[in-house]
Amino acid sequence: MDLRAYYGKMRETEAAMPSPQVVMVSLATPDGGKPGIVTEVPTPIAARMVVEGSARQATESEATAFRERHAAARQAAEEAVIASKVQVVVLPASASIAHPAAAKGTEQ
């Protein structure tokens, strides 16, 4: 393999990618790569994956769907963390039915 051509192609591919994070879709490879797995990777890794033929850049609709699923999963995880932090305070029954004026020390 000609390393100059390989790295030249990687630089060209990386320069053509629009942002620092790129959504990629994996391709079937002879060494067992599963097709259709979507992930977001830094541009240098994305360029390497394209040049090596292990993935392709996702279409706009695939990237949008991936980011929406990712945002929904993140929101669900954050809600689960918040729900696990809910604290319960047990009050005696007499404290829960006390008159608000009695709590201030004034009588009506």
C-alpha cells in the first residue's frame, strides 16, 4: 500500500467533511463488521473509516434521526437520575393536620 496516497486520500476526505463530529453508518466488512450501525465520531476517525471502507457518511435524514434518538435517550437517562434522587420525608400524622395559624403561634 502506498502510504502517501493513503494519507493524501485521508486528508482530502477529512477536508470534505463539514463539521468536527460526523455521523457515520457502518458497512459490512470481510472481518465481521456489522452493516447499519450508526454512530457519531470525530472527523479524523470518520475520514479513516471512509478511506478503509468500513463506513460511509450518514445522509442528512439518517443523521437527524440519530441525533433525535440520542437526545431522547439522554433525556430519559437524565430523568432516571433525577427520579432516583427523589427524597421522601415522613411526617407524623399530627404535624400534617396542624392548623397553619397554630404553627405561627397565634390564635384565631
